[in-house]
Amino acid sequence: MVINRPAPSKKDLRVEYLASQQSAEHHDKLVWQVSSIMWATNSLLIGFSLQGIHDKIPRYLTTFIAILGIVIVIGVWIFSSQLRDLKRQKYDHCKEIEGKLGLTQHGQTRYPAGAQAYLYGFIMIIFIIVWLAILYTVWCHCGSHYVDFSESRCR
């Protein structure tokens, strides 16, 4: 059964426009807030790992921290990608409503597509490379269960 709904009024469109605009802004802020917290967390975990290498803690602890760091990076990367997609959908909806109301707020905005996503991806890849370097150091420079650079096996 098809329900015929009347076309929304200009007032209804404005309310929907405002809701889409606010939702897009919310999801954009959420991406950057979560990312900032996770980048700080990863930096702290990297510091713990490097200190652990220096202090010769058991390598399984450093390995666990490194794996946790990689999982956090990948999880946040997926999470932020989903939120960015949702934000884009909300802004596209705003553009549709602007077309119906004769507005130009989002329709006239021009920026290089994907610039932030590329930078974001670059930062995430750097974190993964650092974690892999830590794992390499821990597992290739081990004489026993501790990192000992005096007896390197990676020469």
C-alpha cells in the first residue's frame, strides 16, 4: 500500500534542514574528538612501549601493548570513516533541501575533495608503522624474553 503524503511545507523543510545540519556537525565533531583521544592514547602507549624496551620488561607485555595500539588505530580508522560517510549524507541532504528552498549555503561551498581523508589516513599509517617498528625491535633484538641490544640477532 502506497501512502501519498503531502509535500512538506517550507517551515518543515527548514526544520529538517536544521536537524541535518546539526547532525552533520555533531558527527564531524565526534570524528575529531574520538580521533584526538585515540591519538593521545596511542602516543602514550608508544611511550610505555619504548620505555619498556629501555627497561627490559618482558617482551610479551610490549607485544600486547603494540597489538592493542594497532587494533585501536584500525578501529578508530573504521569508526571515523563511517562517521565521515554519515556526515557527508547529512550535508547532501542539506543541499537537496537548499535546492527546494532556493538556498546556497552548502551548494556553493568548494573545497578539495578527500584532502582531510588523505591526511587522516597518512597519520593512521604512521601510527601503524611505528607499532610495527616496535614489534620488530622487540622480536628481532631479543636474546631471551627481554630486549637486549647488546646481543642483536638482526645484523
